[in-house]
Amino acid sequence: MPLEKVILAESDENLRRTVAEFIRNKRIDVAEAGTIQDVYNYLGKDEFDLVFIDAKLPECKLLDFFGDLNQRSEKPLVIPLVNGEPDTFVLECFKAGAFDYLAKPFSREQIEIALHKAGNFNHIAKANAAMADGAVDDADREILGESSLIEETRTLIKRVAQTQVTVLIQGESGTGKELVARALHSQSPRAQKPFIKINCAALPETLIESEFFGHEKGAFTGAVTKRQGRFELAHEGSILLDEISEISLAMQAKLLRVLQEQEFERVGGSKTVKVNVRVIATTNRNLEESVEKGEFRQDLYFRLNVVPIYVPPLRERTGDVLFLAEKFRKLFVRKHGVEAIEFSEDSCNCLKHHDFPGNVRELQNVVERAVILCNPDGVIAPEQLNLTSKSPSPSVKPGGKPIDSTKAECFLKLEDAEKEHIIRALAEAGQHRAKAAKLLGVNIRTLRNKIAVYKKDAKTDEDLAKFGLDPE
């Protein structure tokens, strides 16, 4: 993105006017300064992207100026204009924070190159900061699965990624919609440009316009600095509008304009900002139904839904469950350094018969917990999976059909789950009850009372040993 505001601090008035006129012709605002005090005055009133500063500016000690700038939370790039200063001085300027330097006499081409380099640097730095907020581990970027449904999805991604078309990704929560969006970007010609994500459902209505388009300083209470929006940061790259169905109708109208014209104004600003952005949107709702109910604009829906990609839920690709579980097991064994060698046969049955309403995200969480709580022999048992049943408590489902026994065996009673949890805490604490109580988040008296109850139920010396009790 090009620079917007520049300070030109030059003691030679004729040179200053000539250079300022050239920069203004690039549609960049220029504040002219003849003294260092003028520079400080400008910086106190407004925000600037870049400062060209004469190394011989009256009453200016350039290294002190760098020191003052480094105390500011928002600081512009600085390019000294040098004339006869030794190389050691230029080196000191770079050490102090100079972005570049120009040696007098310089040409218009050199100024233009400096402006272009500074603009690119600013954009990349801000885009990288925005992308770091939503960074994911490399291990979480791959779309995993062997089923025909997921293979069809990967094939479609490859075809669509090479185009510039807007994509709407639909699917339930936890199916991997964001992974599909990242794959579309990474396999596209924009792969080396920013990928900016914005979660529409997580933002209050009062902030979403500023988050999308940015704001000028003083645009509203709390806008103490100018801020670029996500669309601006995604320039030449891709932007992911996660859960697009959650934005208001008023915001939908403004978004429609950006999709059609690729331009907008920041909140509190009048300058039109033009961008080149590929839009990828996701939703876990049926947008056609939202359009019929008047909750979503039909014209925006058509603009977004140029190429729809449906991400199937895990229950439609059951053949992938064990494949994914094994991938996650290996991942979390490496991550946590735990010896979890394999799933037991009963655990595999539990995984295959669970509906996974949370889809791949739920499966990933289930496996991570199971790896951490794995039995000492390295075999993951059903109780470590801790899959909860959605079936009613009677032994028959609504309609009179018996519950599948392979599912029923996967679930512990609450009291048994509590007992197993206490046994693990005691083992982790070396049978030290005070430490175990701390791990469990209870006081020592509560733990003693629980152990007293379990002592009465103990049938063997082995049962007693699990609670640190001596055989009677």
C-alpha cells in the first residue's frame, strides 16, 4: 500500500519545495519542516508514515532525534538526507533505527524508490502483525482424510485456488473451514502475499466497521491513533471473513460495495482507499434460509457464492475417523512426550460409533486428552476417550429400539470416572495426598473422605494400593 503522510524536513527551502511538490504528485500528503521543532510539532498533532530529515537541519542532533522517536509507541520510518557526512555517521544512523538514507544530490527516481520501499515495508510489517494474531501450527494446516468426500474437496480446492473468484465455504463448526480457506490461499498466485483472517462472530457491532476498514485518528472515542483495517492489510493477498452470516444488514451493504468496487473509506475519513483483495467467506448456517428470512442480503449472497465449497461433517466421512485419530495420536505423542502407543480395540469401536457433533475439532480434542491420560502400558482405553453419550438414560432409544451395546460400553458412570481421576492424580503425586489434592483442586479433607469411601469398596490389595493404602 502507498504511503499517506510524509514529513519533509529540509533546511534548503528551494530543495524542500521542489521535493515536496514531486511527492504530492504521488498523491501523498506532505508536511514541510524547516526546523527540528517543526518536525516535533507535526508529530505531536498527527501520525506520519515517513520522515525525510536533513542531517544538517538547524539545532538538530539526528541521533538524539532517533532516541526520541524510539520512545513512541507509533513511530514513522526515517530516511536521513546526508551531504558529506562520513560513512561512520550513516552507520550510526542505521544502528539508531534509520530505514534508509539518501545522499545529496539525489534524483527524483531515488526519491520514488525510497517511497516505494517504505510503503511496502509498512504494509508487510502491519500485515505480518495481523497474521501473527491468527497463526496456527504447521501441523494444523493440512486437510487430512482418505475418504472420497474429502478427496473431492481437495481436488476442488486445487482448481479454484488458481482463480481470483470469491469463495463461500459452508459446513458445520469444527469441520475445517478455515483449513480450506488457508489451502485456497497457499495454492493460489497470492500465496506469498498476506492472508488476513477476521472472525465476524467475535466482534461487537460497534467495532466491526473499524475492524474491516480501519479508522482515522479521532474518528470516535478511543481512536487515539490511525488504524488500517483488515481489508487494507490484506492488499494483494486474501481475506477470510469467518462466519460471515453474523454481520448486520447495514454492514452487509458496506461489504457489498467493497466486493463490487474494491474500495472503501476508513471510519472518520473521506479519502477513498483502493485495494486488491481476494475474499473467502465461511459460514455454518444455511445462507439461503437466512436470505428467505430477510437476515442476509440476497445480492451479497450471490456475490459471495460464486464458487461454493461444502466441507462435509465427520459423520458423513466415518471412514476417516480412525485415520484422523491415529494422525492426532502421533502428533500429540510428539507434542507432549507421552508414551501412547495405540488405541485398544474397544477404543476404536467407541471412536467409530460416536457421532462427533463437534466434528474434526472434537476428535482432535478427544485424542489429545486420551494421549495425556493414557494407561501406563501405552494403550488408550475407552475411559481415556471419555466420550459422552447423547442417548437417554433408559436402555432403549425413543421408538423402542435397543441401544447399541458397543456404544454403551464406551461410557463410565460419573462416580467411576471420578475414582479413575483420583487414582491418576495420586499416581502423578507419588501417592502424596496433599499434592494430589492440589492437582485435583480440592482440599485434603475432601480427598481423604473420598479415599475412605473407596477403601470400603476395595476388594483386593491391588485396589487398596491404587489409593496408597496398605493391605489389611
